Amino acid sequence: MLDIILHTCYKLLPKAGNYVPNVAIICDLRAIDVPDNLSSATNLSSATNLSSAINAATVAATPADPSVECIVSGLQYAPSPWLVARHGSVVASNASANMLFGYPQANLVGLPLAMLIEDVPPFGPGHQVEPVLAWLHTKMGRKIRALVSAHVFKQSGTLVLLLVDCAHMSRIEQGLRNLAFRDALTGLPNAHALMQHMGAAFAARKTDLEPVGLVLIDVDRLRLVNDAHGHSTGDKLLRKIAQRIKERAHPSEYVAHRGDGQFAVFSAAYANEHELLNRADQFLTLLAAPHELDDRRLSITGSAGAVLSDAAVRSPQQLLRSADVALYIAKDRGRNRCEMFDPAVRATTRRWLNILTALERALRNRELEVHVQPIVDARSTALVGAEALLRWPRHFPDSCGPAEFIPASEVLGIAPEIDRYVIEEAARWLAQLRQSHPALGSLCMNINVSAETLRGSALVELLRSVRGQYRLEAGALRIEITETALLSDCPSIREVLHELASEGTPLVLDDFGTGYSSLRHVHDLPITGLKIDKFFVDRSLRDPRSMALVKSILALASALGIATTAEGVENEDQRITLMRLGCDTMQGYLFARPMPAQDLPEWLDGDGRSTLLNATNITPYFGIQR
């Protein structure tokens, strides 16, 4: 520490000449008095030499103890309370000490130490000086517990006392504890505190058969509240909910806020699953009651997942994972409900957890691959585009199909990262294919994105960036959105879609006809294309109702000037029928299965389609000519 301070002092010394003015340095309650007569010939080219010179000079000169003024000068920037005393009385103090003892500035001077510090330790020459706990007496008669450190100057007997208010330290410690274990928004214990409390409860159990229960309660569509009314309103709503749950909680129930609108209620007093489910339903009823916030009245719902421990649940982590799975099932089944964790699905749960862990690793290690499935012109079957599809190669441990890992990515919260990866890879492959195969110069790429990605403006910036990096025109990358992503009617999603459209990015409504409000989305949003779901394509030739729906969709799209793509076309009869009904483009196993992007040119050359790409009779993708 002394070397550091000397180095700092050296940096501050005048650089002209080697003269060093008289300096007093107090470090770790030690005083060094630097004489005026340091030899000008002394080499002070470094802080180390400065330290050696000071030590040599002080040893040679054997100076007297520094004056009180010199000590005070050295301590003037110390923030902690300090006193300087001689012959048992205070001769100097700082403002912090005056405030601590309750005296106006300088009124401590002249007061005996015994009046201020109870049982003053013998801080005299020859005594071992160690920090001690002592009672301080304030002017108003209050006693304060403090840690007192001292340095004694042997020749003059001058004392320098450093005081640390233990109550202040306790307040700091409590503040740090609150930061670590208390949720700043709601005032409830946070996720760390919950785990600590559950750990203590598990440790206190006499046998594994003593049940403990956990209910996780999640506010449905909280993001929609934030988007529609602002985050301040969302925060007020969470504080209201926290207050309601806390007021209705039993003394045996421990309530915490895990963050992002998810609350937890834990107790070791639940007798059985029936009692636990009743409590969960009561909490959901609390959430559903209208909330008066400023000048508005909000009605919301919540979903809950509950679990009661058994012999197989031996840790707080297992209990929490089981409740998480039950909560996910509740949301997957429509929200506004509670689901009890079923031990029978424990193997499925373990599979999900393994997928989540492996998927995170796969994304980090770039194990995921982008495949493409050709989109062809309905009349000529010439290649006009491709859809980028994410695949997890089977040779990796825990790998699985998109039907499993795509929902898993949304549960894990890494869907936006995966979308970014797919967009970057798709753009890279598209640019590479166009450059290496001139026949693919007009090829475009469809990319699916999650609802989470659509909620943020980062998608707009990302598309600008990759188009600039790979020199792609605005229409080269086409964004596919599902009706599920549009169900929340989130204003931020609509803003992003309109911004994308204004920059020339085509928007394709995927799985058209399977959602709840297809026509309204087509009317309200800047949709340039729609894809007829495979469900209707499969049934179009054998089910008159499905055929009628397909005809209606194609007629509507034609009237609105929206391009159409039929998904899942698997035979020639389907192709001819859909073509005659006016479908523009198609994709399906009849033409090609999804393949690695680098295999597309080989498929193209082998099928003889490359010569047809620029034919004048081909319907331009999303630029209908009728």
C-alpha cells in the first residue's frame, strides 16, 4: 500500500529539478515526515527511488514527531471520522467525527477523550495498538458502538484515532443483504432468497416423505400490458399483485417474486395435492380481480404450476423444475388455469431438461445447421425461392427434431438468438449461392422468426446489417410469421412489421387458415404473401369442405393482390389442381425435401430447372402477373 501511495505522490511531484518539498504521508495510520533537506543529488527518477530516499533521509535525520498541523493536513481527505488527541484531550477532528458525536464543528477540541470514549484503552507509548470495540458517548447522551483504531507517535504521545460506526456498518450490511435477497420492484424475497428458504426447509425435514409444496404463478401476457400501457404501469400492476398475494398468504407460506411477473408460494404445511390446488386457484382468483391503476382499470389472468414433493424430489432444484414444467403445461393448454405436476411425466420432464441444456450448448458451439427447401413456380416448377429451415444433426448427443427443439427454445428464452443465427446463416448461404451459380441470381430466401423476435426493433437492424454485409436487395430475405405470433395483438409487433414493409422486406403469413383471425391480419398488416397450410392441401382432393376453403383463400388472395404458396404438396394431382385454382408457388416432397444449403445447386442441375429460372412465363415470386 505504501508503494502505491508513493508512486502516486511521485506522479504529482514537480518534474523540474529534484527538490522535494516537505511532505507528510499518513498511510495505515503511520506517519512519514519527509525533511526539507533531501539531497538534490538524490536520484528521484522513480517511485521506488523516492521511497528509498525518504527512508534513508528519515533514518539519518531521526526527525521529531510531525506537528498536529502536519497530521491534520495528511488526514484532511479521509472520509471516516477521526480524532487527534494529546495528553488525553482532543486537539483536532474532522466534520464526520463532529457529526458522529453530535457537536458543531470544532467543538470537540478541548474535550477529554474519556468523556467521548468509554473505557479509553491505554493508547500510550509502548502499548500494543490493535483495533478495539468501544462505546462512544454523543452530546445527547446516546451510546454508539464503534471500532476504534489508533496510532501513537512515541516521542510526543500524539494519538490519531480512526472511528468506524458499527451501526453504520450494520446498515450497509443489511442494505447489501437486501440487494442480494430482496426484489427491488415488489419488496418480496427474490429467487435467491426463495432457493435459500427452500433449502433450509428441505434440510429441516426428518424424512423424504414429509411433503413440501410449491406454486409458481405467472402473469399472462404481461408484455402486452407493458407494450400497451408502458412499463411504469406494468410495474405498478406487479406491485399490486405482490401486495394481494402477500396479504392473503398464510403465515406458513413463503411468498417470493422470481422476476418478470412470476411469483412463487412455498410451504411445508400443505397436507395433500387437493389443498395445494385449492390455494393455487385462490391465488389465480386474486389476480383475476380488476386492478385500479391511476386512471385505468386492468383485468388480467394468471397461470399456475403446482408440485407437491415426494420421495423422488430430494432438492429445491428438483421441486422448482417440476413446478416450471407444470406451469409450462398450464400455459400450453390455454393459460388462466393451474396444472399439477404429474410424476408420470417425470421421464418427459427429464427429456425436456436435457434438450434445454443441449440446445444452449448447440447454439454456443454452432452445431445447428440451416437447411433449405425449394419453392417452385406452380406452372413450370422452376425454382423461384427457398425456405430456410433449422436442423440439429442427429450425430450430436440429445439432438432432436424441430417439433421438439423449437418450442424448447421459446421456453428457454433463446428463440431470438436462434432467429439471429438462422438469419445470418441464410443470408450468407444466399449470397454464396448467387455468386457461385449465376442461374440463382434472383433466388430469395424465406425465414421464420418467433413472436419474441418480432417484439423488438433488433430484427429491423439485423436485416439491414446482413443485407449490407452480403450486398442483398431488400426483397432477398422474406420474413415468415405465424398467426400464433399475432394473437397477442401486440402494438410493438405491428410497428416492427410495418417498418419492415416500409423498407421493402416481404412479409409472408404462414399456416394461413389455421389461426383465429386470418382475414383481419390480411386486412390490417402489410402482408405480401400467404402460405396455405398443409392440413388443407392434404384434404383438398378428398374433402369438399377443404376444397371450398382452399378455393376461397386463393380467390381472396387474388382479389387483394397477395401471392400464394401451397405447403406440403406431395403428388402431381395436388399440383395440377392447385395450379388450376390459381395458386402461384408450391413447396413439398413432390419437388424436394429440405436439404443442406450447399446441396441446392446439385439438386437444381440434376432436375434441369436452372434453365427455367429466368423464363418470361414464370410468375415472379410475390410479384404476381395476371
